[in-house]
Amino acid sequence: MDTTPLVRTPPLLSFALIALLSLLTACGGEKANEADNWSLMLSDLPGALTSVWGTSATDVWAVGGDPDDRSGNTVLHYDGSQWERLTTGYNGDLWWVFGFADGPVYMSGKNGLVLKYQNGTFERMDTPGTATVYGIWGVSPNDLWAVGGNVTGGAFAWRYEGEGWQPAEGFPGEIAASDSLFKAWGSSNNDVWLIGTGGITIHFDGTTFSTDPSQTTRHLFTVHGRTGDYAAVGGFGSGVIVQHDGQEWKDVTPNGAPHVIGVYLDDKGSYAVGVEGSVLRREDGKWQVLDTGLDLIQALHAVWVDPEGGVWAAGGQVLAPPLVNGVLLHRKVIASDAL
């Protein structure tokens, strides 16, 4: 992979304009219709957006594809007033972003790429393989997981414990040979879930790995949750949602669910996203498709809920290369959310 530093390009000025228009729209007062709470904050970006994460509504990160314009992988940052595109100096599609309030921020992607951003500088971390790193997560900057594979095989789980990335000790060899992993998430360092192809769900209890029946054989793309409340989503063509209550996984897919790709559970709202701009919300334990009022052909790949309850959903052309035509949806916080 060519890792020659790229010439820095200026921020995309249109990002600031689109964000400003979105914020002005949000100032029009509380709306009764759910669709009126959603806006298309960014659209027609060169690279698709595959992941969104942040520490607050004024510190939001979105990453994604490496468009064919010599600008490198897509990394955007929002400071509450405008978006800026940052030049990493590296190439290759990025698939996930995760970090910590005081830094660093980590990004993972193609060809074993893991980038660490801190104090205004991107650093490529040494990794033990060249397969795609689809997911990255951790409990601290010195306790991280990275997972991935080759879509149909070559699953891996790497650990970073302050002294370089290493293959996770005890990771099942049979899974490495037959499956691929897409995401990792946990509530603590002894409660970590890894999910992937064929409905595979692997739990790490701080010492050992174990597989747990997920009640589906369909691919699972994202997992998220809280202690005793987890959800994993996926499917293809149509969607699947499974939830774990601390005891077992159960299929809770609503009738007619679209292909679902991203999920995020939070006290301020639990959301899932998928193809053709679809957004689902969990209410009273049940998932239902929302009407955002936005007519999109792009798939939404990831969703994040900020501490104030705002919802951010990232996507674009993410189901097949090239990863282009990025979009970002935003749901503003309204007074009724606190009721």
C-alpha cells in the first residue's frame, strides 16, 4: 500500500455551509412531526462515510472511503459550527472510528491500517496483518481491540495493551479459518463481544473466548450496548436484529425490516440504520422504522448518539466499492425527548 504523505488539501468549505444551514433549520422551534427533526447535514461527499463517533455535539468524527482523487482516506471533524476534512497522509478506505474524550482517536481500515490521531498528528500503528480492520474499540488507550478479516474468511482479533498490537491470545483457530469479524464492543475489559459472518457471536470474559448462539446464521455487522443489554444487527436484502439480555441472544427483528448495518444503544435513545437511508428506533423494547422525511438511495452504515441526545448517521455507497457519495444525517434534540 502506498503510504507516501499526501499534499494537504484545504477544508471543504461546503461542509461549513451545509452545517450552518442545518443548524439554522434546527432553530425553527419544536416540530410535532418526527420527519421534521431530521436533516441531511452532509451530502455528495467524494468518499462514503462508514463510521461516526464523538465525545459531544461539538466534537464529532466521521471517517470513510478513499476516493480516486489523490486526497487519501476520508477523515472529517465537526467542532459544533463547521466541518473540516483532515489529511492523514495515508491511503486506503477507513471502516471505523473510536476514541476517548482526552484522546487519542483511533481509525481502522484497509490493508491492516490502524491510525492514531493525537495532538494534531496522525500516526500509523504497526499491526500484525494486512487484512481489513473493520472494527476498533477499547476501554482505555492502553486496552484496545481490533477485528476484521477478508469478508468471507481470515477472521482475526488483535489486542493492544500499551506495547504494540498482537494477535489475541486464545482466539479460536477454527473461526480464524472460516469466518470474518466486523465489529467489537464491550461494557468492560471482561465483557467483550465480537460479531461477524454467519451470525457468529464471540464473548470474551477477560480470560477466555466462547461462542454463543445468536439465533441467526445471517451476517452481523455491528454490535453495541450496555451492561446486560446488547444488540447486533445485519442481514442482507432484509434485516436481522438480535438482542442479548445478559443471558442469551434473541431474534427481535420487526416484520419487513430492511437490511440493517449499524446500531447504537443509549439511555437517550437506541437507533439502528441501514439501506436506502433507513432508520429504526427502539421504543418499549420493540424496533420500528422511522420516517425521517429524507429520500435517500444511499445506505447508512453507522449511527451514534451524542450525550445531549442528538443522533448522527453516516453512510453513502458502502455496499460495494468504490466507497463514494458520502452522506451524514442528523436528528436534533427536541424538548419532547426529555419527557
